[in-house]
Amino acid sequence: MHDNYAQGFFVRGTVFDEVTGETLVGANVFVPDIQYGVITSNKGDYELPLPKGEFRVVFSFIGYNSREIIVGPARDTVINIGLVSSAVALEEVTVSALAADRNVDRAEMSSIAVSIETIRNMPAFLGEVDVLRTIQMLPGVQSAGDGNTGFFVRGGNADQNLVLFDDAVVFNASHLFNFFSVFNPDAVDDVKLYKGGIHPSYGGRLSSVLDIDMRGGDMENYRVTGGAGLISSRLSAEGPIQKGRSSFLVSGRRTYADLFLRFSPDENQRDARLFFYDLNGKMNYVINDRNRLFVSGYFGRDITAFKDLFGFDWGNATASARWNRIFSDRFSGNISLLYSNYQFNINGDLGPASFRWNSDINNINLKTDFTYLINNNNTFSFGVHSIYHMLDPGVIRASIEGASLTTIELSQGNALEHGVYLNNEQSLFGNRLVMVYGLRGSVFQVIGPGKQYVFDKSGPVNWEVTDTLFLERGEIYDTFRGLEPRLSLRVNLGTNSSLKAGYHRMIQYIQQAQSAQSVAPYDVWYMSSNNIPPQVADQIAIGYFRNFRNDEIETSVEIYYKDLTNISDVIDNGDILGNEFLEGQMRVGNGWSYGAEMLVRKDQGRFTGFAGYTWSRTRRKIDGINNGKAYYAPNDRSHDLSLSGGYALSPAVTASLNFVYSTGRAFTLPVGKMYFQGAFAPIYADRNSSRLPDYHRLDLSVNYTPGGGRESGRFTSSWNFSVFNIYGRVNPISVSFAENAESPGIPRSSFFYVPGPIPAVTWNFKF
């Protein structure tokens, strides 16, 4: 936009599916007369500044018929518009230049949006379409291994990713020991990952933000969708509560591996339980043109039990309520109340001895976010967030026949975390330069009740407790503050290319003690305290973005450097499970990560797909670990390559392939033994100085839709056939060490891996 447009007017509103009422994310709002436009946000809304005059505005979205309206001559207005799905095949849809050019035109960098249709068309593990497996294939994102939904972004730990489901935090996004994620694809509407250039409205994590929106439901018709596979089944129902004004969505999923165990000849296996389930619900209510209400919830659980002897379960629960209000033609906002819960329980009954451990985390978050259109060249946003953290590592109860009950209450942590932010997106020099600059201020307050320990830190390994502080309920003890500046720049280099740069600082006040590379359900969350300062990350990035063949092919190259302060790690042989003195097992130091990422992406035509490559290094230097010498982080991998492509063989048949390759992850190898206090003990090499074998894998998927999706009546169905790890590559996920009877003191190594190939078939339906 030119600077002389500042005296013009604004058009704003929401673009949605005319039939279902669901908002359309990434829809194109284009003005042909001045060759300018915007795309809708992850909430489906848009803000279009225009100069004085009367203009044609074209609304379009992939797979939908375009609509054109006339606006002006010079009056701010709200236009909510619905689009109707097109009957033509996808390859015949013409997408306007702006929608395809958004990766070049926008100042946003180090981020990528993935449609749920793209996720559905990728080869699935055991037939289960999974959001997190798709995320793992993106440049700058590393997988924790086969059958694992844990992911690491630009050298960060898994707990440094902020995972949001309808704005509510999900603390553990995995099912069945990380083999599947908690996100049922039938309930997911939009997925976006931010690796850098993170808006100051987000805070509390160092590495990334994964923002996932739940579908809102059909406002016009009742629908039932679902699917049945080898390991799980899904069923969803949606429809209007009041046609055209409100809708609901209810979705469920359950695995049934435990049902097959009932046919086992082994009595112990017949009595075992091993399954997970998910429940999703959402209500969407259009009060009027300026007010909209969204209420959603999620509940999921994993159950594992071996007869009545031993069992454990864990799960998440979230609730979100958001009021979207357009206060005026230039001022809008969202007010949200959010709740998150994560629980983990272990119980055992081994005859004369029994035990039970219950722990949970609760978050209550009140947030307000507002946007004000100052003029055609400046969009200003601001907001205030407050979170009440309740981290309860739990109560352990153990009893032995003939003895009294032993109860250990681990110290709970309570804190208030506040954030306030300001941000402005400014266009200069006729839109040749766009600047996005903002600032987030955060405060973390440790409050009672609880306990804090004072350690004697003079010992090189063991820290002894010298004092215990008892925190009174409601009183504030430790207060941490920080400023988090954010800056992004975009310089137009022509119609098809741009140069972008960004800097951002993130502060993390709660974190996770992890004894392994990936997130385990029993890993312990703890907060900043008198012993553990907040973690800080400063990241700079620069990138070149270029499109080819009329924006049909997107390419980008980004390089980044991330400096990490107050990074913590567990000491060698540290004990974190149920340890009341956990902080004494942690050491704090610094780290750094740097790398280059390349992406080629094609989203249009019969052939679609992407190729991503990452070269990176991640190191840490912490006193008390590895003799104070720098060492590689466990998720350090020099090379990471992902290839994914799909081809429409006909309207009824599509085929897709995935190929991934990466350097093997780092681990610590025992290299000798010593005799200490009457027993042999292993001697380890430098931390993470050894490597697992390089990882590579090829997957195939074929989707068959009878009649090409044009079956008579309202009922449609499709079949998905997939093969995971086609050529049966043995890819070790982890290595463990056990006592070696033949050579005491030198542990015997064993590798865990998922065998292949693994075929699967899934039937999906809709009516």
C-alpha cells in the first residue's frame, strides 16, 4: 500500500464456508483494481485497508467458488462473507496471485501453515493420520524417532515447544508412549508452527509455538464422519444448533489393542488393558455481525494395566471459552478463559507391598487480545495475559504388610505468570518494506503454599540440603521479570522474491526434567525458583524467499543462530522420578544452536509436495556436567532431509510417498570400568559423544475413493492403504544399558526400534 492511502477506509470481517459455517483460514481477499489484498488469519478474519474510492473485492479460497462485491466509496464497513465449495477438481481451480504469494509478501518468517487435507494425504503410521508426524517433517524440526510424536525445534528441548489446542496448553501431546498424538484429525481445522518471528502475544516457551485450532461444526446440515483402522476407530457428529447461527461438533476416538488381548492363551495378557481414547467438543455461536462466541473442550486418557498387579494412566483435559468482538470498524478483540490439566498416576499391588503415586498440573489462563487499525499502513495489537500455575508432583503412598503406611508428599509449586505485549505492523515505501516490531513484558511470581530448599552447592556432584523454607499460602516469595523484544523485517526484491530478517527473545519459567530424549509421561515439570533461574533464548534469523512458475512453486532459505541462557540438564545418573530434592539433581548453564534450512513446496496441481533440508548444530556448556566441557545436545543432528509428494492418478486414486533421512542422535557410551567401594562401576565417555546409526525410511500410501467422491446419495467413503518403512530399515530409537554378568561394571547395550515394514488399512466414511 502507498503512504497516501492513509486517509482511506477499512473493510474487515470473516470469511467462512457458506454451508458449514466454519471459518476459512488463509482465504484470499483481493482488490484487482489496485493489485492488493490480504489473507484471513488463523481465526478466519481479515482486515483490508483501502484508499478513497470504490473498489471490487474478490473473496476466494482453494476448492471454493469466488465471490465479488463492491465496496466504498469511503466508508469503514464490516463484511462477513460465505463461500460455496466448487464442484470442479482441485487441479482446475485457479488460485489468485496473492494467496500463492503470501510466503514472499508477508513479513512473517520461520513459520509454516499445514492444511488438514495435506496431513490426511500423507502416509500414516499404522493407518493413523497424525498432526505431529507431519510437523516432524518440516525443516528445522527433528523427530524423536520411529513411532514417536516428540519433536525438537532448532536445537530446543521437547518441553520448550508451546503446544496449543484452541489456545489452551497441552502439556503432553502423546498417546501410547509417544506412538500417537492427542489430536484427532477429524476434530482439527488448522495447524500452524512458528519456529521464529514469534508474535509477542505468545510467551512461556523458548523454541516454538504449535497453534492448532479445533473445527467449529456445520451450521446448516447434520453430518457424521468416522473411520475404522487396524488399531483405532473414530466417530464425529456435527450440525446446527440454530441454523445459520450456531453449531456443535462432538468427536471421539478409541484404540482397541486390548480387545485382541482377550483372545490370548496367556491369562495375564487376557487381563491386561492397553488403550487410549479422545473426546473433543466445540460450540460456535454467532450472536450478531459483531459478536461471536466459541466454547470447546478436550479430554483424553491412556490406560495401561497388567491384571491387578501394576498399572499407570495419564491424560490431558482442556477447556476454552473465547468471545470475539468487533467493537468498531477499526477495533476488535478476543477475550478468552482457558483451562489446562495434565495427570499422571501409577499404582501397584505386589502382594505384601503396594504403592500409589498421583500427580497433576493445572493452569488457569485469562487473556485479552486486541487489534486496532491505525491507518492503512499500521496495524497495532496489544493484550494482557495472566496464568495461575499449580504444579503438584504428587503424593506417593507405599505400604508393606505388617508395617504402617508410608506417605511422601512431594513439594507442590504455585505461581502467577503475567504478560503484557504491544505490537505494530507497519508498511513503508509503498509496501516495499514491512516492519513488525513489538515488546512483551513478563513477570513470574512464586507463591505459597509449598516448600523451597537451600542447597550447599560447593560439592562437584552432590548438593546437600542445608535449609528448608516453608511458603505460606497466598504470599509471594520469588519474583522474576523479563522483557522480550520481537522484530521482523521484509524487503521486496521484486514481484516474486523478498528478503526477511528477524530477532526475538523468549523466556521460559516452567520446564521439564527429562532423563531421555523424548517426553515421557512421567517426566517432571518444575518451575523457576531460588535454585533454578528462568531460561532465556535470543534468536536471529535471515531468509530469502522466491517463487517460480507464477507462484506455483515456493522456495525459501533461512539461516539462524540461537543463544540459550540458564539451560538446565540432569547430572549423570541423576534421579528425577519422585525425587523431593529434584533441583539438587539439576545443573544450569548455557547453550547455542545454529543452522540453515531450505524448503521447496508445491501446493497446486495433480502433483503436490515439499522437500526440506536442515543442517544444524546444537551444543551446551554446563558446570558440573561433562567436566564443564561443551557437549552436544541429545537432539543434535547435522543433517535432516524430508521428501513428501502426492500425485492424483485419477479422481478416485491418489498416491503419496515420504522419505526421511537424518544423522543419528547423540548418546553417552560406557567405555570402561573401575572398582569402587567393593563393586565395579562403569566409566562413561564424554556426554553425547557417540552416535546411533543414521536414520532413513520410506513410506507409501494409496487412497482410493469409489466413484471419485461422486457417489450417489449423501454417503461417501474412501480406503487408505499404507506401508510404513517399506524396505524394513532398522532404525534404533534409543539405547539402554543393563548389567552384564559376563563383564561386571561394563553394561550390556540394547537398542529399541520399531520393526518394518508395517502395512495398514483404514476405511473412512461421511454421511
